[in-house]
Amino acid sequence: GMKNPLMTNIVEVLSGGIYTKPSTEPPPPTTTWDPSRSTPEPTTHCTVPGPNPDKKDCTHYYVCAENPAGWIEYEYDCPANTLFSPVALICDWKDSVCAVEGQCANDCP
């Protein structure tokens, strides 16, 4: 027999006599962004002394100097119609920089 007929009876009465089981749909995936797991961006763009590219934005670049406390970086903008070439490490004509596949993807059409 039923372990708890009274409880089943109450559920049936409350739900209008038809006891529907909870849906068996899978729960939505939990791909919420977890700030505690993110790897922080490095605070400096410097990897070597001298000019360093910004991989995400070739319209400017950083000139880096090392000191005992770490890197000092100076930001410079490239002149109009030029982009900082990660290869040549100079501001070069946009067409020349964009001719090299795979660099400055955000700035080349």
C-alpha cells in the first residue's frame, strides 16, 4: 500500500485531482561568468624594453622601460592612416601593416 496516503490525497486535492510530476526538462546550462575564476589581464603590455605592440589595437603602441619595480610604459598614438606594425615595431602605412596576414586583425578590414 501507500506509505503516506494522506499526503498523496492532499496533493491530489490541491492540484485539482491530477498530480502532475515535475517536468523532466534538463536545467539550463550554468555558463555564467565567474569573476573569481577569470585570469586577470597583465597590467602591462611590456614584454621587452623599447616599443611593444598592443595586440588588440594597432592604432597605438607602448614604449617600455624596465626598472627595479617592474615595467614603466609610455603610450603613443600612431599618426592618421598608420598602424603600429608588430613585426617592424614602427608606425607604418595601414596598407603595409594589413598586407601581413594575421596581425592587427581588429584594425584591418
